[in-house]
Amino acid sequence: MVIIAPSLLAADFGRLREEIACIEAAGATWLHLDIMDGHFVPNLTFGPGVVSALRPYTKLTFDVHLMVEQPENFIQAFAEAGAEWISVHVETCPHLHRVIHQVREAGCRPAVALNPATGLQGLEWVLEEVDMVLVMTVNPGFGGQRFIPSMLRKIEELARLIKAQGKEVLIEVDGGISADNAAAVCRAGAQVLVAGTAIFGQQDRVAAFKALHYAASR
Ligand code: DX5
Ligand code: ZN
């Protein structure tokens, strides 16, 4: 079963509640929330205040993707804002093991995110501590970029690593996902597909969500 996680980054920021209601009605179960700090990535988005303001209006699972330096300073705030999942980038965490535990202690499910240039080696000693690995398929910071095809091999290798380890860990992919590459990323081993432009960038969000879901399930 593939999960499509629409990314709010591509939504109309003046109509967030309507945008969320629309994809929920289309059948979405997750919402991907991109948090950017202007330091780790060259862009700014929104913080825990916006996440907690949206929380009462939807049952969607909130998948918070922290693209911030020192994510340990923000975990509690996003947990209290209603995040179910919190992803931290390995590139931002010299004490990754501790940060993963901090996410779990805050009551959320921990995930680690990898930039395209980051290898899988750093995962060896934390894989059994996390519930998901987020493979960035573009360089983080902006929506609407092109999927990096070599990431398919990284997803395949990660799927092998997870299988060998025996624990259930989801693979999420993020960046440039569309109906054209959804089947390929799923075949490589991804179970959660983040999509911004391919959903909120389309005139008909419901049709776009359904088309992506259909493409991914083939
Ligand atoms: C990029 C973000 C993504 C972004 C994806 O840094 O992490 O979640 O919203 O956007 P698309 O689907 O347009 O590539
Ligand atoms: Zn993201």
C-alpha cells in the first residue's frame, strides 16, 4: 500500500484550510509539512504556530520535514503543534542518535532524511532506532525541481539494507515526484511519496491526487 503525502509547500498559502480539506476529500491520509530555516536550506517557510493552527481542521497525519539547523531546538514545539512524524536531516545532526530519541520521547515517530549527496553509510547505527528514512530526490529548499534519477539506486540499496536488518522501516521519497516516475520509485522500494507540484501545483488537486495514487499503485 503506497501512501501519497501531498506537500503543503506548493499549496496556496492564502487558502491553507481549503487546500487541506480538498486533498483530504480526495482521499489523502498524510500531509507533508516542509519547515525551512534559511540556513540549512536557502529558503524560509513556516513554523510550529502554523502547524498548530491547522491541526484542529484535519485528521491527516502530519509529516513534518525539518530542514533546519539544530533541529533539537524545535522538536518539542512541533510535537506540541500536532506532528505525528518528524524527520531530521542527518547532515544537521552530529548527535543523530540522541535527536532520534528526543523525537520519540516527544511522542512522535522519528525519521531521518538524506540529501542527494549523502550516502547510506551514516545510517548503519541508527537504522534500528527510526521508523522511516526520507530519501531526498532533489536538493532540499524548493518545490518544482527535477527528480534526480540516480536516487533510484539509493532507494534500492536502502530497501536491501532495511530488509537485511529485519525491522519495519518505511522509505519516503521527496522531490520531483510525478505520475511519470511514481511507479519507478515504488518498484525501487519507496512506500511514501511526497508530492508538492504534482498535486497542489495542478488546477484540479483531486484529479492530480488520484492520478498520482493510481500511477504509484501500478
Ligand atoms: C523540498 C521539499 C519538498 C517539496 C517537494 O525541499 O522537501 O517536500 O515540497 O516539492 P515537489 O514535489 O514540487 O518537488
Ligand atoms: Zn519535504
